Amino acid sequence: MRALLGQAVASLIVSRRLRTLQRRRHALVRRLLWRRPTIHFFHQADDPYSVLAIQAVPLLKQRYDIEVKVHPVSAPDTAAAPEPDMLVAYSRRDAALLARQTGFSLDRNAISGIEPESDPAALAAGDALRTKLGHYLAATFYFEGEWYWGLDRLSFLEERLLPFRQPGTPQDFIAPRREVTLAPVKSAQQPPLFEAFISFRSPYTYLAIERVTRLAAHYGADLQLRFVLPMVMRGLPVPLAKQIYIVRDCKREAERLGLRFGRVADPVGIGAERGLSVLHHAIRDGLGPQFAASFLQGVFADGINAASNGGLMRMAKRAGLSRTQVRAALRDASWRDVAEKNRADMFAGGVWGVPAFRVEGGDILWGQDRLWAIEEQLRAACENS
């Protein structure tokens, strides 16, 4: 009953029909009250992602007949960002990559006159509003019931703003999304090492797994799936607001990628453990990517209960694994040591969440939003081999 209830709640949260109804309700209230469309942007002064994203504010005002209110906020608490020191170090590196891709600048002179005052009273007000509206991070845009994090999700916001576009303004998005291209490349003499740190409770891993497999095949890479226990099973908290934002964000990302998403059967606990034990053996048998894709689709799109024998076998069978292989895997606990080593290596690389990727032992990049950068590295490895 708990599993069925959880699946029903998840399906409701990501329902396209509910999303449409909520958008219509917000628009109706706005028109009845004669209000202009208003975006709220939450800015953290020492956050590199905020420095980049706030530069979109004047561009949004120029291109759309809207109002934008900028609110200063504090850093997220440790429940929302459980490794704050690692987050600071990683965000600097990742924001530099994002700046190169988007053309925005990390130079604070670029936000002179845009950045709000961050006195204690203003910070308290910004934090309270962010909490009231249902989020926990900085560099976030809020518009009529929905959240958009940083430049990575700005195109989704602009899609909603199209009815308010000013005549004569540029038709392209301010920060267009980049995706993998799989463009022709010469074969590498030595297959580049491509490590993918994944979790079976991560919906972003589900969104990435097929593209990861295609990238590895296209560039002739040696794909190594390095599985870790889910964050919550490693003692790291995942607050409710974060859970809701993640599943809603994954739903619109899945729609963009043409993937099904929403019939969620949360595998946390025994389901994830059983899945990882089978994945450990599937990797040995050359079926790791197939089983990972089948399992992730099963728990995030098909509503399959991984904790049940029937559910696990269904996911294993369509990946090419036999009942004998599954039973042998479930009797073998050696996957736990492998998962812990993978976690330690991931943390040593400055990342604590998945999916995360590394090419040829270089820097680890976090998130399915950075697969375009991973492709650049794979291409370079092929061209330089």
C-alpha cells in the first residue's frame, strides 16, 4: 500500500494536466488583479551560479513585457546542500565551464547595478519568500508556481514567456541548451576511459543513461559504470522541497528528451540494494548498461517494484539476464565493497552526487546537463590518440 500510495503521489506531482491547470489558474488570477507577469529571482552574493544567472535579468526585461524582482538570499542549509565545502569548490569550477559555454562572465563587475543589497533584513525577507514559495537554492527563477534553476533551466522559463515577447527582440533563447551531437570522429587507437558514477534512486541518472551508452558506443569508449548507494541511504538528507523540485524538473527534462517519466516506484532500501547486486554481476557479464537502463526505466517510468522478485526479474529479463544469473547475484554481497570504493573515489574527485562523469581520469563533471562537455572530452581523446 505504501508503494502504491507513493506512486500515486509522484504521478500527481508530475502530472501534465495538473501543471496546465495550475498555469491557467495563475494566469487567471494575474489578469483578474491587473498584474504584470512577474518573475522572482533569488540571488546569493557569493554563489558563482547566481553571478551568471543574474546577468539574464536585464535581458529578460528587454525581451519580454514582464517585471523581474531580485531578492538576496543566504546559502542553502546543510539539509539541502549536505556538503557545503565541496559545493563551493565544485560550483566555482562548474560555473567557469558554464560561463565559457554561455558567454556570461564570472567577473563581479558584470553584475554592477543588478545585484541587490544583502543586508540582514533583506536576506531574511528573501529567505522567507524562497521558503514560502517552495525552494531552497539560490540562482533560481520563480514564475507563477514553477521554479527554474540557473542558466541551465532558463530556456524552460523563456518558453513560458513567449506570449509576452516584445516585438523586434531576438528570437533565440538567452542561454540555449546544449546537447550531445554524436558528430563523426576518427576512431581512437586506444579506447578512452569513460567513468559514469550512477545511483539507482537518481532520476537524473535515468535521464542520462541512454545518452551515456550512446556516447560510449559512438566514441569507442571503455564505459565503466561505477554505482554508489543512493544519497539518502548514505545518511545524506533529501528535504521534501528538494524531492518535489527534482521530480518536477526531471519530468520536463524527460519531455524534452522524449522519455517517459512519472510512474515512480521508489527503490530506496532493499529495492536499490537488490538492483545494485544484480548490476554488479551484469557488469561482469557485459550487460551492465542494459540492466542499468532497464532498472532505471522500471522504477521511474514503468512503476515496477524492485523490492519484489517478480519486478526485479522483469527488469533483469529485458536486459538479457537469466533467472540463474539474478539468483547468483542476490547471494553475493561483494557489491557493497565496490559501491563504497566508487563513493570514495567520487568524493575524492570533489563530487558527492550522481550522475557524475569522468574521461581519462580528468576532472569529474556532475549532472546530465554536462554531457555536452563530456562529449567534448571524448572527442578530444579520440582526436589525440
